[in-house]
Amino acid sequence: MWVIDEPAEVREVLLDPATFRPDNAVVAHTALSVKALRVLQGAGFALPPTLANNAGPSHRPIRAAVARFFSPARVAAVEPLTRRLVSERIDAARAALEFGPVDLVEAVAAEPPALVLLHLLGLDDVDVPALKAWSRESLELFWGWPDEDRQLELAHSAAEFYGWLRQRVGAARRLPGDDLFGVLVTLGLSDEEICAVAYFLLIAGQETTTQLISTVFHRLLTAAAAVVADAAAVVEDALREASSVPTWRRVTARPAAVGGVELPAGAPILLGLSGHGGPADLAFGLGIHRCLGAGLARLEARVAVECAGALLSVVRAVEDQPPMIELLSFRAPARVVVASAITAELTCTDTLDK
């Protein structure tokens, strides 16, 4: 795999989808075992080109249909909902801290992005904890390094998720509405195309934002000063330096040169989107495949920082180096455990006394 992380070269690749195709964008990084493939095939699992992996003529109408759910006006309108959901969880976390450490990923960052996304897409009756588990496990299946036993577990999870998607598509065909599934049915897509759109949209539209918020929380807690003067600037710094989506893949359609290096046709490329001195916008990609949820992710992360600012100033991280989600294209703290600053000081004193 060729690695390209110089920002100008990454930009060049992303803005030339004819030469640097997205065909490998959602291909499993670790080849799937026969057993895992059988589980997926049993569920009718298929991911035809739709959005992130689509360089064909169907990309534009599908993207246009989905983009309407993420218009600037619609995103701006969900800020009050986002603020309420995060504030409720901050209050609950503050109360829970009286009894011991709290994981801010699980307590604060996990559910609001999913609930906001479902609201925007017009979807109800969704088991949010199940969606979160499906999302994390699908990311590991497609971007991780699972062994065969773990692959089998992850494949069962992905198959369960796909089965749920098929049920929603069937319901939309019987009674089309104005939610995501209804819009895609009206567009004339096949069941497999609708499931493919929804599969990664329901994952990327919320799990990567949870990971971004988790990253920002951890960065603030381990910084010299946890006082937040400009929440938006804090988010932009995280996107520029440590995005939850630090890399993305492309493949050459024909021989091409990047930065003076000759690449053959069919060369798999790993693009560095974050942490290499490029602009924060690069974290969301560029061109026809730029992340549709960029504005939403920025809003949700900013609101999370604004709502959590007071809490972050009176807690301390229990772990300077928490366990990480470490996948090919996704990276974030798996947990951000905090304790009351006073409790933490007492604990340290008690330990020293002993």
C-alpha cells in the first residue's frame, strides 16, 4: 500500500476521482475468512457502489438525495436538540461522579450523535445501544485486523445489522415515507443499494462523531489548561491534528505520478487526512466524496465542548493513556475515565500515606 500524507498531494488525489478511484474505500482491510463470508452471504449482505465507494454515474443522484438531510439549515436547526441531549448527560455524569469515576465516552459522547442523526433522517423505533454496537463492530470488521474467530463474531453482528436494514427497506416499500428509507425507495434504488447507503451512513453519521468528541475530551483533559475559551477552535485543532478518521483509501485507475513517485495501475493508496500539517477541512475529504456530515460533526463536537467545559475543569483523567480504538482509518480513545479532582487528590494522598 502506498502512503501519501503530504497535504497538497492528498488534496491532489482527492480532487481527481477518475485517476484515484474510491473502489477500495469500504473493502475489508483484512481478508475475510470463508466462515465469516458464509455468515454475511447468508444474510444477503452486499455493498454495491453507492456513496463512499462509488465513482460511477449513480453517485450524483444518490448523494443529492442524501445531502438534503444534511443541508446547512437542517443542521443548524438541530443545535437545540444536540445541546439538550448533551447537557442531560453532562448533568447525569456530574451526579455519578459523587460515587466514583465516570467514563465520558459512554456517559456523554456515545448516544447524542446517534439520536441527532436518527432525528435528521426521520428514523424512529431504533435500538440505539444496538446501533452503537453494530457500528463499532462493523468498523472493526472492515478496517481492523481481526483474527478468524473475531471475524466470525463481527460477521454475525454485521449480518444482524443488515437484516434490520432489510426489514426497514421492506417497510418503506410497503409504505414509503419521507425518511431516509422512503427517499431512497422513491429514488428507484434496489434493496441492496438502499441497504448499502444506510449501512455506512448510519455508522459514519454518528460513530465517528462520538469518536471525535471522545478525542477532544481526552485532549482537553491532558492539556496544560482545560479551560475552553473557544470551543470551535478546539474542535478545529483536533480535526487538524488528531481526527477520528485520520486516513482513507483510494486505488489508481491507471498509472499515475504523485509527488514525483510513479504509481502503477491498481495501486492501493492510504491517504493521511490528519496530523500532517494540513487544514482541518482535509479531515472530511474533498471533492465529490467529501463527508456529507462535516457540518453536523463540527456542530455536535462544538456543542459537546461548550456543554462539558465546566465539568472538564473540575475533573481529572484517571488514565493519561487510555486504551484506543486503533483501526486502519479510525482512531479515538475507547474510554475517557474521569474522577472528581478533589477525589483524585485524596486518592493520591491516601496512596502516598500508605
